Amino acid sequence: MRAPRTGSIDRISAPTISVRLVDRAVIEALASGEIVARLGRYTFSVGAFGTRVADRLSELRTGLPLELVALNKEIELLVRRLSGYGLVEYRLARRQGAEDVVVIEPQIIDYWPRTPQLGNADRFVLSRFAYMRRRGHFMVLESPRAGALFKICDPKIATLVATLSNPRSVKELRLQDGFPGIAFFALLVDCRIIVNADATAEGETREDADTLTVWEFHDLLFHARSTQGRHANTVGALYPHAGLIAPLPAVRPAWPGKQIALETFISGEAAPAEGPARATKSLWNHHSVRSFDNRRPVTLTELSQFLDLAARVLSRSGETGKDDYEATTVRPYPCAGASYELELYLAVNTCDGLARGFYHYDAGAHALTPIGVPADAFDALLVGAAQAMGVHAAPQILITIAARFGRVAWKYSSIAYALILKDAGVLTQKLYLTAAELKLGGCAIGIANIDLFAKMTGLEFYVEGPVGQFALGRAAKPDVLD
């Protein structure tokens, strides 16, 4: 008698999806019915729930099957709130108490495991943006497009995933040794780590035929991982290497050899009689301003002047055809290949003459177009900017610098995203200089939440998204700009 295949056993005991607290989190129910969570030294309330929810809290430590969560709306609400704080992960295991087969770690705050129906004839292939890498003693499978990453606890599964470099049907996958259950592949489909292998022209997948065509793997990965919103990594000035290696000095030690002192060439008889030019003075004097005087907000007239000097279209040239890139514009700052892919979106908190709201600046018409966005998202954008600047009050105006990525990537290979970031730096400097010219204060912000922006605008994060932010307002101490 032939021994049963491992795949047959796997199908009998297919793993189930459970939700559990991350290791560093603690949760408890108070006598009042309030449930509080602790993460390190932070404690916060998750809300008040009934006794049935409190009775299931212990199961969140080991894993509560999602099918049970779906049967109780209160428990589901609790799990979704915990997910919003980044306190839960999901596991695939063959039974309660068994070792993990796969651990699903959310990368966006509203991730929820979904398992679309897959038929035996459906064929899938790895997304060209998917990759596996070692993390500790495990392999992780991830993609900048995915709402979660997958920690692979069984090497057979990693091997099986690698076979999807070529299209395979669900039926073929079911017959493979170590098949982890259809739910695993459904989760990968939902996260767009594997994509439908139905071919279009020249054997490309549907993924290659949409707006993702212009993105190269390294560019999209860098965009998603160097911003906020689409990963769960820590971000910001956390000094992660303090105590491990010495910091580099603020000024590089001099190279050996005889130096040529330049000071004599800008002093004494060599110095121009009229002193530094006006532009040079602006370069010397401008600096970041993080605190603004909300008793004296920026006026709409000043905002119009600011945008006119910094970003409006000055002239146009060329014609645009179906496959023609020759149409260009001239604006008040240089840009790679005259692409001018950057757009300005204004979150107006307080401005004399302009209603509070979210606007797009039309550089061609020199006009602002209001965009309706949820109030909580608008507030979150401003709060995030204040936190990034290390202050309590939101800026009077927050400018999000967003890129139309395809405008540059259509023309340039391998360096497209790098060019966009350089352009963002050039425009940021222009915003600084313009603010100083108008006696206003400004501050560049080195981070933006690409997922929040996508929800506010309805644009996919890889179609048009933030590459920088700039806070604008009247300085709390205006004399610092003199």
C-alpha cells in the first residue's frame, strides 16, 4: 500500500487563521468594563466592552480563530481597534497550541486578513515587487504593495513560494509537498504578493500592464519603506546605533597636505564694496521655523504671492501627443529633464481669507482647488506634521509635496525615484527662500504618510504620492527673520 503524500495530510489538517497580541503588548479588562492596553511604558484605553469580550482576552495571547471573531461584533471591534494601534498579528497553525506555520504581520493600520475564493484552474505568479529575505532565523515574504508581510516558519513553504517564479495553477500547488492550505495563497493574493498570471501582450501579467509599469522594483521599495504608512518599522530620530558605534564628527577631519586658505579671498580688498548680494543674504538668513503665531495667520494674499514666487508655471513649450514627452513647462526652480512632476497640496489650518480645508495648487492656472477629505484624516495629517516637528501646535499651512511618478519614470530608467527626491530637495529650498523673502516662517518635514495621503485623495500610493512636506506660517517671533 502506497504511503499518503504529505500534501494529502496537509489538506486534512489545513491551517486556520487566528489573531493574537504581539509579544510586547499587554491587555487587561478593568472592573468598569474598560479594556486597557500597555505597550512598553505607554498605557491607553481601547474602549468599554461587555463581560463576554473580557472572558476571551486570554485567548488573544495564544490566538483567537478569526472565524470566532467574526461571530461576535464586539470582539471584532476590539480586534480592529487593537489592530489600529499595531498590537495584533495573525498566525496560521494547524491547531490551537501548535507551532506557527506562517505569521502575518500587518504593515498598514487597517489591515484585515481577507481570503478571496480561488479555483483549481486559477493560475498565479509572484509579483515582480515581491521578495523573500532572512530576518533572524526565518524567511520573510513581503512587497511594498502588500498590507502585511509573511514570516515563513516552515522552509518547505519558502521553497513552494519560490516555485511561483513561473505561473502555477492552484491545482498544481495543492499537490506540492508541504502545501500550507489554500488560505495562505488567498492571503497572498489579497496582498498582491502573487498576482493573476493571465497574460497580456508579449507575456506580461496584468500587473505589468497598469500604472505600475513605470516603477522599477528598487524604486517602489524605497518609496514605501522610507516613508510612513506602508510598513511597521520604526521611523525617525531614534538614534538606533547609539552605544554600538561612535557617531561621525560634525565636520570631517581635514585631509593631510598643505591647505589653501580661502578666507583672504572674501575679505579685505577682495570683498565687494556693496557686501553680499540679496540672494546670498537670503541663503544665510533662512532657517527652520517650527512655532507660528496663530493670532496673526498668513493671509490669502501672502499665500498667493508665496505660490506665485515658488511654484507657478511661467511658460509652456512643445506639444503633447499620445507618445510624446516633448511638452514642457518653465517654473521658478530647476527640475530633472524639465519634467516638473511635483505637485503641491495644501492643508490649510488657519489662513486669513481662506477656509480651513485641503486644497490642490494648480500651478498652470495659479489657483487652489478644494478637495473634500474626511475630517479625521485632515486632522491626522496636521497632527502628524506637528509631531514630526516636535511641537504641540499644527502649522498654519502644511504643504505636501507629491510626485506624479510616471512623469519621470516614463523617461528615466533606474534613477527615476532618485531624481524625484533630488527635485523635492530643490523645491524645498525654493520654498524656504520664498518664505524668507516674504518674512514668513517655514520648516521642511522629512517624513510623510503615503497611505493617509492615498486615502484622502483616492490616488494609489504608486500613482501620485508624498515625497516631502513643508510647514508654512507667520513665525511666533517674526524678528528672527530680519
